[in-house]
Amino acid sequence: MKPAVPLRPRVPLTRIAAACAALLTPAALHAQEAEAAPKEASQQSEVVVVTGVRASLNSSLNMKRNAQGVVDGIVAEDIGKFPDTNLAEAMQRISGVAIDRSIGEGSKVTVRGVGPDFNLVLLNGRQMPASSLGETGPSNSRAFDFANLASESIAAMEVYKTSRAENPAGGIGAVINIKTARPLETKREIASFGLKVVNDRSNDRLPELLQGDDYTPEVSGIYSNVFADGTFGIALSGSYQKRDLGYNQASVPNGWRAFKGDENNWGTIPQPGQPGSERITNRPKAGDIYSVPQNLNYSVNGIQRERTNGQLTLQYAPMKDLTATVDYTYSENKIQTRRNDLSAWFNFGPTTTTWTNGPVAAPLLYTEIIAPATSDVAMGSANFGTRNKNESAGFNLSWKANAKLKLDFDMHRSSAISGADSPFGSNAVLGGAMFNRGTTTVDFSQPFPVLSIASATLDPSKMLVTGSSFRNSYMKAEVEQAQFKGKYALENDSKLDFGISTTKVKNRSAYANVQQDSWGGRTSPADYPDNLYVAQPLAPYFSQLMGSNGANLFNGFFVYDFGAVRDAAVKADGSDKLFKASSDFTTDRRTQEDSKSVYVQYSTDWEWVVPLSAAFGLRHEQTKVKSSALVPTATGITWMANNEFSVQFGQPGFTTLEGKYNYTLPSMDLEAELTDRTKARFSYGESIGRPGWGDIQGGQTLNQLARITGGTGAQGDPGLKPLLAKNFDLSLEHYYARGSYVALGLFRKNISNYIGTSTLQATPFNLRTPANGTLFKEAVTKGCVTTDLTCIRNYILNTYNGTQGVVKTGVDSNGNATGTIAGQANDPIATFDITVPANQKKADLNGAEFNVQHQFSNTGFGISANYTYVKSGLKYDNASLKEQFALEGLGDAANLVGFYEDDRLSVRAAYNWRDKFLTARFDGSGLPNPVYTEAYGQWDVNVGYKWNKNLGFQLEVINLTDETQRLHGRAKEQVLYYTQTGRRFMMGARYTF
């Protein structure tokens, strides 16, 4: 018998509380309640029990249907069975949510075009800290990394797209609440154990030296039970996951240098009539923008990831209306990365070039003429070791004082720490090279850039260590929060919600770097045994990237063990401290935000032609900011290598700045039940997004690395205002059949106080630079009669060694002098570009979300699909060289999920697509250049088989069609990163006792 579609009677305001309670029960139980058909007057219709994929989708449907405002989410199919293995990958199925991927996994989320830094993450209603690491500097991000959390212990995820007064402030795109199971709400014994075997095929595309295990384990277990007549409950869950994987990448990691067509500068192509101008094909016009690459790099990367999660929850209810909860959550994510690469660095000597048409021109062919063949064929190695640890301990007391009043007190202390997990630091790079590179060409006409090198042949006897960088990045974030909430039932289907809270957020972001700029070679090739280097062909490692089979590819490089070559460098150099990370941070930013808030919300239901509901809320937020920064005293500038200048520092000291802001944030939700199956909603709310940690640092800091053109630095302002969004939502939802609905939502965000950056030219500490100084000019006129930097350095080091701040340390393998040249008293004062944040911009963001979910009666088949369209007038102008502001992360997204399920078999195929979007406004050059992530789509498949009521098996395939990802600059030919990962297979079993 086909179950009847349940009627949708007028439901009073208690339906919201009922829906919230339902989310905390096992998915199968409340799915049964949702699917049970009502009794008719004359007969009882068939009761349909639904579990698995359909249960999850139906529970998510009920969450959306019964919520106040616009809320979407995901509910676990069963205890320990979240729909995806990664929380971010699960969230990407929700309309309006797009994800950033890291090492082939979902990591951070963008909601409705608003980037990860402005989405607030809660755990059971508590604000969570977030920490992350920067590779070459301190991290400024507030974004939560969902890759740190396993999905097995998660009961549900709620995505609040509209503002509500009771949620903590800080989420403009959305407030995302992660919910875990509570034993006194499940009220039964649950014991489950799962085992998976993971085979990541990207591991097969690595050199043997970098490969991990072919098969790695994932184990998880959950136990929950109640005792003492249901007054005491315990829930314990844990998981351990190990994954060995890899990715290979073609890139221009140090970015592109953009120029006007008539510009004459370092890196520009010759102007008409100048020597070499005849070697330019399709010259960019005077008013065009064109860009030249700083370098080209091919890298192979082997990764080992270990993720450990655990949670303990204790509950005690000494009386029916009083429940105390204590819980502790722990997660640890350790990632070890080993890398070998091949690269060529362009020094912008004589060139032969071919260009695309303007007004934004990119090179199709870029050739640097090098004769004789004495430039470096760089083949470096890297070792990255990072550890992310999250802890949260909380206490909750819930008391139903009487039939009308319910009170809730909650407090927690949570921390997130990211740091090094390697003796070499969080990010260690060891440069290696042969110095036999001749004329070098890159073909950018295809998606894969093809590097060709004249004259060079692989010869291990010519390999030696050049420059190196041992970096140590650290971040610690802490949240201490106390919340008191109340609900009071009024007359006439009305109620009053109220609460107060205090939140202390502390952040420390620090960074240190031990760098050797001996890129011309350190010591001698004889110091490095030939057997350290293993020759490999390059092309096989990039077989999935379009154009990687180019006939002109320089098809060979050396792979080697980072630790072994590092030890050889230590032995040759006689100093260990130059080849290890330092814990003496040169950048150290410490910020504390103290917030106090109070909210009140009035909700009511009434009849006026159709049933109506309304909620009117007001939240007041007061925040004080105190920020300190370690400000080193710069003492001078030293010329280290051709275009490498180093700022020298003396004893540092902390400076402290303060700021504060207050906001009153209104919210309003209106809901009309047009029919028993159709709802219309309108919402308005205001929300804030707090500035990044670097923007509110308490002082001015200078970057150690400078160039011939000058240095860079940054200063912050703790008085910056947060972003303020005025959010409008209008939606129509039609629930036309059991488990099926269609919905259309329109939204608009008017966002002000966007933080832009202005660049000030300053001369801090009046530092003298040898660039274009007295000795520099003498070398140009007497020794070189040219501006060739190698010639100038040779002249100064050979002529003035031991005097006037000149120290010659030796001669590299090409006969060029090595050493340092300090700034002299009469040298020019260095100019620094200091970036300063300011509340400068505002933007309107408009969008639409379309959702459809359909279950084909009792066939077991169903589909779920959604499309999100977002648009803003604040776009990046590729034809402008000015530093500019544009919305990052803005792009359309779509999902399609098809499934089949019966009593034993469950099959789900899911496709996720994200359109092209602006990723960043600065590339690896440090200059204002756009970075675009190209459109990307991925298929994932999940097959489950229930052997019996206790035992089930599962097969998952991630990235079924082996997709690749590409990022580019102003033009599509300006590749920045082109990456291949691979398919991932997971086979598992779960036994429920």
C-alpha cells in the first residue's frame, strides 16, 4: 500500500522546539516519526520505516521545513554514519555552500559568496576557535578548517543562513553549528565499531622515495548508554585515520610581474627600437597590460596524514526537569609532506617572446636567452611537518523551572593550536641545483606549461645545495565563553527568548625563518655524493594534466632524501644552526577580544487568512580589542644574492594598541503557511564579521626579505570596524510529496566596512641600501658598463672584500663571488611599501538558491539537486595595475545527488561543481595580481550493503573521474597552479552491537 502524503496541519510555535529535540535523537528514530502516515478516521495507513540515505535526506528536509528563518543542514544516516567522510565535503552538498580543497580533501567553506574567514563555526552552540599556518609568514586567518574533524561522531550540521539573535556574532555568510549526540536524548544502548581500508591512487603517481603505504587504516568506535533508570548517561566516541597520498603540480609559485605596454622597467620586454625588440611577436600595445613569469616549477609531493578524534559526554538528570552535561572533544591532525621539484628562475635577461592579443596580454612563448649555459637548473627538496590540535571542554546545566520557563547555562573553554611537527620546522626548503642551464623556454599556449632547457643534461656530480629556508609558523587560538539563556512561554502562542554572554577570544600568530640566500651555490658539488641523487623522468608524474606530453619538455630531474642532503650540507658547512628552524619568533602577534552581548527575541503565531509566524530579535554586541606585536628594530640592509636583500634586525620589543566597537543587530523572520504544503519566508537581519588577525596587529613590522627596488612591511589597526552586513532573504518552499520538495530562495547582502589595504611608501629607521649606492654605481661605470647584477656583485666583492661592509665568502661553481654587501653611510635610504588596512569598501551581493529533492515513491530511487547563483558588482579589473578590492570566493555552485536504497543495498552518486572564482588579490610575487580558481567538478560514489541488522559493508570512491584543478592569473595562459591528485578508494565494514 502506498503511504498517504501527510497533511500539514497548523502547528503552534512548539514545533520549533520539537524539531530541535528531534535533531538530537538518532536519525532513524525521528525519520520514522517523520515518515509515519497519520491515522485516518476510518483506518490507519501503513507505517513506513526509513533508514539510511533517505532517512538523512528526510531529516534534513524536516530541519529546513520546521526551522525559524532559512536553515539548511545534514543529519547522520545513523549513529556513526555521516553521509561523507569529511565534514566540508558533506557540507558542499548544501545549496549556497562551496568548499576549498587542500591535499584532495575539503577544508574550508564559502557560504553564499562569503569567504571562510567570515563564517562562524559552533560546536553544540559554542563558538569554536580556529588556527592555521602560513607557509612563508604568520597566518592572519580566522577560518575554521573542517579537515581537522572526523565525521563519525557528528549527529548533524546546521547552517543558519539568516541571522538570529541567540547565535554568537561573527558569521556573515552563515553560522554553522556542529551537533554531537547526547546519551540522555538517545536513551538507549548504542555500540558500534567501524573499520575502513583506504587506497589513494595519487600515491602511485609519486617517485618511490616519496610513496607511502598502498593501503592505510581508518578505525572508529562509538558507545552510548544510560544507567540508573535513565538518570545518568555516557557517550564515548573515537576515531583514527591514516592516509598516504600525493599530488603533483606545475606552477609559477612566485607569481607574475605585470606591466603597461609602454613601460620600461626591470622585467619589461624591450621597447620599439631597443636591442631585442625584433624578437617580439604580436607586441602588446602601449595601453595593454602584459605579464612575465618570475619562475616555473614542477613538483611531486608525498603526504602522510594522521587524524585522531575523540569525544566524551557525561550527563546526569537527578530530576525530570534538570540535566547537567559535561563534555570533552579532542582532535589532532598531523600532516607530513615531502617534496622534490624542478624549477627555472627568470632573471629577465634578453628574451624572445610571443603574446596573446590585449588588452590583457599573456605570453604564449617566453624564452630567456642564456649563453653560455651557466644558469641554475634548480632541483630542490622540501619537508613540511605540521600538527593541528583542537580541544574543547564544556559544562551545561538545563533547567525547566516550570511549564513556562526554561533556563540554560553553558560555559566552555576551547583551544586550537597549529605548529611544527618536524625538527626542520613547519616549512623547510632546501635549494639544490646544477649550473648548466642554457636558453630556457616555456610554452604557455596549453593548460600545462612546457619547460624547455637548452644544453642542460642531468649530472649528479654537478649537484650542490644552494639557498635554504627553515620556517617555523605557529598559531594558538583560545575561546572562553559563558552563556545564559532563557525561554518564557507567553499567552496566545507567543514566547520570549533572552540571554547574555561573555566571550574572550585570544590569538597568537608567530613566525620565524632561518634563511640562507646562497642561491649561487653553497660549498662545492664534491661535498655531495653522487648516490644521493636519483634521476627520474618528469612526464610520467604529470600524465593527467592536459598538455604534459609536450615533445619539448625537459624530461628529467633528480629526487633525493631531504634529511640525507641536509646532513651533507651541515657537514660541508660546519654549522648545524643554519639548517634547522628557530623557535625565536621574529614575528609575534598577540590579540585579545573581550565581547559582552545581550539578546532578546519575541516570537508569535497567529491567523490572518493563512497561518503566520514571526520572530523579532535584537542582539547587542560590545567588543574591546587589545593587540600587541613584536616589533624588531631594523638596523641595516645587506645585499645577499643577485636580487636578494636582507633587512638586519636588532633587539625587538612589543608595542600595544587598543580599539573597541559596539553594534546592535536586529533580526526579523516572517513565515506564512500558504497551504499545508507550501511556505513563504521573509527574513531581515544584520550580522558582523571580525577583521583578520594581521589587520588588527598592534604595530608595524618589516619583512626580512627585500629587493633591489626596496622592502615591504605591514602595520595594523585594532580599532578597525568589523564588516557589517544587512541581509535580506525571500524564499518559497513547496513540500509536494513524502520526502520531496522544491524551493527557491533569493538573497541580498549589503556589506559595508570591507577592509581594503592602502600602500604607504615610508623610510622606517632610515635604512641605507647598497642598491644603486656608491659601490653599485662605481661597479656600473668602471667594472661592468652594464646593470647586470652578477657582474656588479663580482666587482664589489672582489674589489672591496674586508672593507666598507663587504665580506666575500668564496666563489660558487660558476666562478661568481659569494658574500654580503652592507649599506654605506652615503648610500640611498631604502623605501618600504607598508600595507595599511582600513575600512574602505562596501558591496552588494545578490544571489538565488534553487533546491529540489524527489523520492520516486517506494521504488527506492531519488535525486537531490541544487544550484546557487551569486553576483556582485565588486569584481577584479584585470586591465588595471592598481591595488584594488574585489570579493574573493564569489562564484556559482551546483550539486546533483542520485541514490537508490532498499533493505540491504544503498547506492549514492554525487556530483559537486563550483564555477570560476577569485581566490586572492595578490599572487606569489607579493604584487597586486588576481588569482582565479577555474571551474571544477567532481563525482563521488558510495555503495553500502547491509549483511544483516548488525553488519554492513561500504565502498566509497572519491574523485571518480580523476579531475584536476587549475588556477591562473589575469589571463588563462598565466598559469599559477595546475594540480593532479587522484582517485581515492575506501572499503569498510561497520558492526553495531
